[in-house]
Amino acid sequence: MTVVYKATFKNGKCYIGITNDFSKRKYAHRKKSESGYSSYFYNAIRKYGFDSITWEILYRFENRIDAESMEIKLIADTKPNYNVAEGGNAAVISEEAKKKISKTLTGRIQTEEQKRKRSESLKLYYSVNPSKNKGKPHYENKQRSLLSRKRRSGIILRIAELYKENMTLGKLSSLTGASITYLSNLNRVWDGIILEEGF
């Protein structure tokens, strides 16, 4: 069963959506807002608080197509403030919403306060959704394969010499400082080119 639901905030503005599992969808909305996801709807959840929202199921349908049709009709008729898309599975952004977004962002320069808030929001997002590379300098994220061009070209010549001696990729990596991934990518090319060229 698919339901069309409405989330009404204490400022009177609302959001209309559809789901197959109402309680899971509410939980997903809560988690998405806590992660720092930015949209009119999630910004409003953070501003007014999740517990201040009035949730209600408007319609129940046996199939999703009927529910999507009703969602599209309700959004078109009532023009809820926090829906950016026209509804349905395609989630196409309406022309009115596109104009509103464009008008809001045109000529906009972020103040220091806005930058600080954005930074805090991203920190919150990454605390909930940790990245394996978070906190590492760029050169560590890319390992040692992002060497300067001059140094890299010198290393490639050295690698080519060692490659001819049938050295393993692990040993080549430890001798040259290049990552195994970088070496294996070179390895694919060398079998057909470098040995023929007499590198």
C-alpha cells in the first residue's frame, strides 16, 4: 500500500510526499535533516524541529501509480511551500521552483556567517556519514601517485628499467614510491608499448 502524506510546520507551510512505509519515511526525513542535507524541507526541519511537525496521511492507494497521480495533483493544486519538485517518480523541478531558485542565487555572495554555518553543516554531515578520506591531506588521499610531473617522468623511466627485470608490483612500489594502482595502470600499457620501444 502506498500513502500520500503531508508534513505541516508550525509556520503553516507544508510538504507533500508519497511512501510505501510511512514510519520509515518519517525516520528517513529525520536522519536526512540531521545529516545536514540542504533543501527547503530539510532546512525547515532543522529550523523548527522535527517534533514540531504535524504528520498526516491524506490518501491510501493499492498501487504507486495512483498515489503518484494524487501527489502530483495535490502539489499542483495546493502549491506546498517546501516541495521543489512537481511530484511523482520523475521528481521534475517545476518552472516556478527553478525561477525561485535562480532568483535567490543570482548575485548572491556568502557572508562570513553563512560560510561558518555551511562549514558547521558539512561537519555535522561528515560526522554522521564518515568518509574514509576525511581529515587526510590531499596527497595522502591520492597516495603517492600524484608526484610532480618532472619527478613522475623520472620515476617512470626508472620503473620501466625495473619492469624489464620482471620485478613484482609490490617491490616496484616500495622502490619508487608509486602506488600499486598507479603501477598496475602503467603495467597494462607497457606490455604492448614500452618493451617494443626499448625503454
